[in-house]
Amino acid sequence: MTDQSIIECLASQPHDRPLIVLDDALHPAVLPLGELRARAEVIAGALHHTYSVGPGHRVCVLGRTSLDLIATLFGIWRAGAAVTVLPSPRSGDAEELQELAQRRVTAAQSSVLVTDPHTADTLQGKTTVAVADFAALARSTPGKPLPLPSADDTALLQFTSGTTAHPRAVAVTQGQIVANSRECFAAGGMAPGDVFVSWLPLFHDMGIIFLTGAIAHGYTACTMATQTFSARPGAWLEAIATHRAAATVAPNFAYGLANRYLTLRRGGYDLSSLRHAVNGAEPIDADALRRFTATAAEYGMPHTAMAPSYGLAEATLAVTLGRHDETYRSVTVDRDALENGEVLQVPDGSSGRTFVDCGTPISRTSVTITDDAGVPLADGRIGSIRVQGPGTVDQYWTADGSPHPTPLLDESRRLVTGDLGFCLDGRLYVCGRQKDMIIVAGRNLYPEDFEFVTEKINGIRLGNVMAFSLPSSENMIVVAETSLVGTPAAELAYTVRETLSQELSYTPHDVVLVSPKTLPKTTSGKRQRGQCRNQYQTNQLVVRASTLVAEQR
């Protein structure tokens, strides 16, 4: 199939197909796709005639997920320009907002920043580009229709997770978004009119591409602001049940929260409509996945619905994906063999590490496991995950198209992902980030192992553990959040250390417990182990207990 632009794809969908945005109380605001197209035309004209926006330009967007924001995205694409969605600052501080906005518009070399009226007033005159608001653009007088965008026009300038002082961005075309999202929904067995529910932030590639694909391919997209989910994770499940969703998508931690919510709720939801629950964007904990799948089955979710996946911004989004009509697989691997780069399967329930498969490659995409030199490895050998396909990008974005100093492709034109994994029977199993692997006394230790085990201990906050090694040493540090203080926190730190020593045959140099919501994460919720290491070394952590400090007293 010839790739289309987002706008061409949208134009072929039924006029009355609804786009639904839920407020914090889950009350729906509805916009038919025909009206979305009309609004996009008006917004595109206003951007073009007032701000000279067109193909090759970037437009920054900032705000909560809303009909106005989504219509603006499609208006930007109608004009042929690229979108950069900015994350909202964690605090409501105006100075932080201004600093964030200026940093990103500078990095993207944006033509204009579009936001809600209140934020527009706050930022007016505080950035180096013009600031427009959603409502004003949508009220503009329609002008002469613009030329239709091309599938080759850049649609999304996605800054990669962890981008800080030296931003790296991936430029994805309209055609790549259309093609990649089409494969994602095909794996879910989606039919016209099926409902897709999401709470993911639109500044994250998984959030914006899945939502855009659902709309452009004619499914009923039902979304809510990320803040709604954060305040009440059960809102996600309520939306799935109420709107009879066939598909949803979330990172691993969200399914862990959902399991806790369902376990406590015990009734009230019907999840039988859910055929495809995509799990991606972070390492997948096999135990957490198993628990959610078992609990959700009590609420009617088919056992085949859970679909672990693997992807990255440098490949548009999805690389491998589980299908709606098959049950994901898991393998338990001997830890000693794993540390030597081999996959030696042992019986489930043993002391090995369990991996879940992330599905098979999407159409026209291949995955190869290689050694550091790029030589392919046999099935069951752990190595570098490398990807070829139409969704991969050649290099990180530069404004003038000049070569970026960070190479992405190897000599065989394969994307070097930086991730470690192995293949069995054509299915991909992901081990973790190569740069995060900890080498101690000749052993290759994976931080995910220590994080997953620690998270299972009562008193540790789910999804808020980081393990790392110290430079120029073989000392591993484990840092975790807890609500406990005083003696209970100190006892918990020792419990963590002893549990890790017994289960993983390695005793961390230090176990540090810190206050809730203080560990560094990216705007999309990914662990920033390097920043956590720096905070540990410079005594910036909000420490509640430390096994090392206690022993030095």
C-alpha cells in the first residue's frame, strides 16, 4: 500500500465518526471527524497567512489534551508543517514555564508556539517566537485552500527521552506515522468504528502516534488528559468499560497500577471488549504482566489481549508487536548463563530471570541480534538489537539537514538501538539498555533485575526504583522511594539489601531509600539512572535511609 499523508488518510474517513475527549469527571466532549477536518483547514490557513507556516517549518504546541489541541495538531499537518508537543512543567511556576518553552522552541527552531489562552497570556513577549492561542486560530476567517501536504512532509519532531542540555530530536514524516500506526492497529485486529482509549501524553511518541493513527484510520478515538489518569488511575479502566474499547496502550507501570486498582475494587468493570492491550515504552516486568493479565481476566478481558511490544522514536514507534489473537510467551533464563550472554532456559518458577516476548516485527521491518561488531548472532544469544525498515530514520534531526554527530546506522544501514536482547522462534525478547548494564567482578548484571525485585517488597513505591554502578568502581547502588520514615525506613533498607543478596546472589554496595516523587524521570516517566547516579554522588538525594551510612556510624 502506498503511504498517504495524515490529511489524505483522514479525508477518507466517515464525516460522523466521533473523536471523544473526556474531562476529569469523564464527561465526554465530542467532535465528528468532518468537523475536525473543517477546523484543521481554518487553523492551517491562519498559521500560513499570519505566521507564514508551511512545509519545512516547526510549530510548538503546549497544553492539556483537549479537542482544541488535537484540532491544532491536524491544522499544523494540514499546513504541511511539523509538530513539537511540549511537556507541561511539573509545577505551576511561570518562570519554569517560560524557561521550558524557550528551551524547546529554540531547540526546534519553531516558527510559532500555540497554547491555551491563559498560557498564551503568560508567555506573550517571554519567548523569541510569536505565541498564538488555540481558540483564536480556530476563529480565523477561512482563506484560500492550501496545497495538500505530502506523505514525505515532516509531521513530528520528537525529542528523545532524557534530552537535556544537548537535545536530540527525531524527524518523522506523515507517511511514516500513517504506516506505522496502521500496522499497530492491524495487529490489534481493529475494525472500522472500533474504539481506542488512551490517556498517554501527546508529547510522547507512543501517545501522539497511536492517537493520530486512531483518528486518521477512522477508529473512534477516546482520550483523556494524562493528569486525569495520574490523579485517578481507575479513570482509564472506567473509560475502557464505558466506551467498550477494543484497544488501549500504556507503559508497563500503568498495568501494575491497574492491577492494584482492580484487586481493590473487586467488581464494577466489564473489560470483555478489550482485544488488544499494548504494553510498551519501558522494560516489562513479567510478574507484573502476569498478575494484571490474571486479574483483568476476572473482569472479562481475553487472555490473548495483552500485547507486549518494542519500539523507539528512531524507528517512528513500533518495531515488534504482539497480536490480538495470540497469547504472549515467556521464558525463564538461568542467571549465570545470562551474565555470559547466553539464553539457557530453566523451568518457570525457578530462580532465573523471566522475559516476555515483545512480538514479531511489523510489516517490512526486520530485527537482527548482533555482536558489538555487527555480526549476526544465532537464536538464543544476547546481543545488540538492530532494526531495518521504512520507519527508521537515518540520523537525528538538524535544522539544515547536515550530518548529526551521533550516528544511528551501522555499515549495513541497520539502526543501532542501544538495546540488548535475543530472539527465539522469530520473537524478540528485550533485556535492557546496553549502557545501563552493570559489570561487577566479571558478571554482567542488569539493573532491571534489581529494580523489579525491589519493587515487589512491601513499602517500596511501584515503578520508583533505580539501580546503577558508580564510575571507576564495581559498586552497585540501589535507590528506591518509600513513604516510611525513621526506624521503619532503616529496617526496610536492610530488607531490600538482604532480599537482593538472596534472590540475585549479589549484595549492593548501598541501598538508599528516598522520599516519594523525588527520583529523576523523563517527562514520559522513564527512569533517569544517570541523573540519579549524579544525585547520589553529590548528596542531592532526599535520603530517608541508607545501609552504607548506617554501617559507617
